[in-house]
Amino acid sequence: MTSNPPRKHHFTPVFHLDEWTGADGELEQFHRPWGPQIKVRRLPPTATGFKTDLYAMPGLPAHLTQQAETLFMQEVDSLAAVELARMKAGDLPSTSAQRSAWTRYMLSLQLRTPADIAGVKARARNDWGTEIPKVRETYESIKRLGEPATFEEFITGDDPDMVERVGMKLATVLIDNPKTGALINNMRWSVLDLSPSNLELVFSDRGIEQSLGLGDTRAIITVPISPKKLFIAAHDAVRIENLRTHPPRDIVRARNLTSVSLARTYVWASDRSQEAFIKARFATVSAPTLGERLAETAA
């Protein structure tokens, strides 16, 4: 474990944003930190799409605080970077390990933003104690005079950061969910080359689009992997082939509308040619993230 573990935790990984950089090694960031104002700035991928200590696990020794980042997220990203390069080169992940690496990364995109992490932690707080009634009942039957009246008070009083750590651990468990992963691994995968379009794909902090639940045979997943290439997964190969029949420019426009309208704080592009569109459509659709939906179901 490094003596200086990283505190800049990228919810949109550098390797993915690298695909939108130019010869200067930078890309365009459209940033809406608060209110309606959108700030545009050109910068390197290392300087955007992160939040300090986003995946930190407080209350642990200093060398363990960042383990969700160093032992989990960094592994997810390093393996996915290999698969993104493979797809850009014209090949698809074919082995179980290769497909699992890309699947796990896609699942992480649904659960690693600040809004998602806050939602998962809220779910952990809501569930804390209610999912372990036997432990709670045992504590309340054996507690000594002067100790907190409830198990929840005992735990949070003894270690107020425990629920935060449980929430972060829950996020990693959900990303690594074998049942969900198997559903995606078994879908038909393809990459659409949209080079004929005079418009480029953009990317945002809502980078993955999933229509319908994964158990629905009509479900489809798309992820822009570069300004000209779109990853797509579907249960039915016919749905992918039907999409191929659409003009590339129409596909780009539709996917960009999703990326921009659902964006929370960031949209990225290779240049400013779509600045007016991005500013007009930024965050115009209000839809909860997966983490926020998890919190809502427990409320």
C-alpha cells in the first residue's frame, strides 16, 4: 500500500476521457457546479471528473482509508482500459475475463458518481440495524447499565464512521454483483463506428445509458467509448442491427441528447463545436441515479 494513497477519486476515469483529448492532451469541460451557469474550460483529463476522498473509508488507519480506491476502483479501471483499447482496435472482449472486466466497469459507471455514492450511503444508513434484528435484539437484552439504549446508538457512538464505511463497501458489492454481471456478459455486444457523422459523440457524468431492466428482452445498453465509437449491448442481435440502419448522425444526435440532458455536473467534448447544444440541453431531464433510487426505495 502506497504511503501517500491518492485522494483524487475519478468517478469518470482518466483513461476514458483520454479518448476526447486533442494533440494538446486536453479536452473541453462543460461544468455546471451550481445554478444554471455553465463554465467551459479546456484542460487535461486528470484535472476533471473527480472528487477528493469520494471513496474514502473514514475511521480506518491512514494507510487503509483509501482502499476502496486503490484496491477496487483502480483495478476496475485498469482492466477496463485494456478492453476499451481492444474495442477501439476493432475487436470485442471475447473471453469471460475480458467481458467481465468491461461489464464491471459499466456497472461502476452507474454507481460511482458523487450522487450515487451519497445515495448508497443513505441506503446504508436507512437499513442500518433494520436488516440485522437478531444482533439488535441480542444487544438490547445484554446491554449493561449506562450503555446506549439501542444497538444503533451503540454502534454509531462507538464508531460514528462505521455506517459510512458500510455504505462504501455496499457500493463495491453492487458493482461486483455476479447476477447482474452475468446478465450483461451474456448479452450481444457490438461497437458502432459513427465516423461518417459530421457530429461527434460527447461524454458526461451519466455516461452509461440503459433502457429497460436487464431482465427485459428488449433491454439495451450504450456507452460512448470515443467521439466516433459507441459500445452497445442487447439481448437480441436484431435490435443492434436495426440501430445500424439509422444514419450515423442521427445516432450521435440521439445519444448526445441523452448524455447532455441527464448530466448533473459535467459534459466533456473534444471541441466546442456543440457548445450551444450542450448549454441549451444541459441537465434538462431530471432522473435519479441508480444510487439515488436505492436510497428512495429504503425511505
